[in-house]
Amino acid sequence: MKLTTNNLKYFSVISIFVALAYGISQLQGAISPLFISLLFGLALVNTGLWGDGGREAASFAAKRCLRLGVVLLGFQISIDKFIEVGPKGLLAVVIIVAAVFLGLRYAAMKSGSSESFSTLIAGGFAICGATAIAAISSTRKSEERDVSYAVALVALCGTLSVFVIPPLANLFSLSDATAGAWIGAAVHDVGQVIATASLMGPAALDSAVIVKLTRVVLLIPLILLLSYKTSEKRSLKSATPVFVIGFIACALIVNALSLPESAINIGKESSKIFLSLGLLGMGLSVKWASIKALGAKPLVLGLIAWVACGGFALIVITYVGL
């Protein structure tokens, strides 16, 4: 992006709306600022408030900012939590993530969804909602409308979990630790996991965060695999984008150094900010008509998947004995 007055003006507008998204998210922690930022982008372009003069600034946010956000995702990777979950917990998480990703991707493609959209929602459901979708979209050619629909879908289902899972956990007489593990394995966004588990108590919250962060660690092999599959090059090293290498390097450095908690939190929040800028930029390229053209079928599929994946996660968690 050229540093012209016009581009800086439009990018300032993008930044202001991301800040506003964060303000709204602070009032309601179950709603991700990434999702709110995407909604702002869609609203701006579809109400005619965003002119063609802002195209370069929107593209910069959607590409450069998004990729920087992916690099900084390394601050969210906690090897300590990965180890803390234990062998049984690790096995359960790997089974859930692999089965949800492969099963949902297959079901979505069989229902008529594109390969790109199927991969996006599968990654969002399997790992970490809008964050995973943003990371996956940056490694492959994904249409902005697919990204927008996928983010909206996981945001909807994750928000429903906040209201549905705690009553079900009480109905099934689950212990706080088991309920927390279920929440960490079934709910998408980290903020939604915390909001849901907080309704169950401190023990449930601790268990949920440990399981959830273990799922996030699995974003590394998934991103590497998808980077390799979408490249025509045969070498994994040559097929991996530079920013994905940056993401892995960031995760390794953060876990190798004894960084203060304040520095890690800054890194995590910086990642969210840049991912929010990226998704807002993507939203600025999507017309309502293109989303509407996808129809209601993906929405129905997402709701069915939400129930099926949540039930499967509970069965695995209960069987393993977490």
C-alpha cells in the first residue's frame, strides 16, 4: 500500500472500526472482535459508506495485516498446557480435532459446498473458530464470501454453546472438570470457551482452557498440511509460506523463552488486532448478494454439525475419563 493521504485516511477508518469492535467485545466477551470486525466491513461496503478509493487500504488489511496476525498467533501456543493435558487428554483432543475436521469437511463437500468453504468451516469447528478460519484463508485462495459465511457460522454456533452446554452439563450430572473438558473440546472461540466455562465454576474453567489451548496447538500441523496440499511444489519447506514459518518460529521462541505474562498477553492481543484488521478488510470486498447466493444449506449443515460435533466430543471426553 502506498503511503498516500487517501490510503492513510481509509486505513484509519478501518482501525477505528476495529477499535470499536474491541469495545463491543469487552461488553460481551462471548462475541469475538474478529467477528464484529467482519460485520463492520460487510456493513460499510453494503451501505455504500465505503468508496472505491479505499480499495487499496482494504486489500492491505486483508492481506498484510491478516498474515502478520497469523505470525503473532504463536503467542497463543502454550506447550506447557499441551503437556499439562496429559497423554489421555492429548489422545482425546487429537481424536476430536481430526474426526471433526475430516468428517465435517467431507460432509460439507458432499452437501455441495466448495472445497474452500468446506475446509474453512471444518477448521473453524475443529480448532479455534474465526482465528483458525483467518489463518487457513491466508494459506490458500479463498473467496471473501466463503470466509465471511464461515466466520459468521462458527460465531453463531459458538455463541449458542454458551447458553446450551452449561444446562446440558448439569442435566447429565457431569463433574466440573469433565464439563470443562467438554467445553474446551466443543466450543470454537477462546472467548466463548471462557464465557461458557465461567458459568460452571473455577474447576471447569481451568479444565476448559487447558483442553482448548491444546486444540490451538494443533493449528500448527493443520496449517502446514494445508500449505503443502495447496502448493504445486513437492517440498514441504518450499511449499510453506513465509508467514507460516514465522508463526511456527514465533511459537517456538515464545515457549523457549521465559517471557513475562504481560508480554505474552500483549502478543496475543496484537494477534487478535491484526486478524481483526484482516477480516474487516475482507468484509469490505463482499457484497450481500454473493453471501445470499450460497443459500441456507451451509447454515443448516453448520447447525447439524454443531450438534453432532458437540455430541461426539462429549462421548470421547467421557470415554477417556477426563
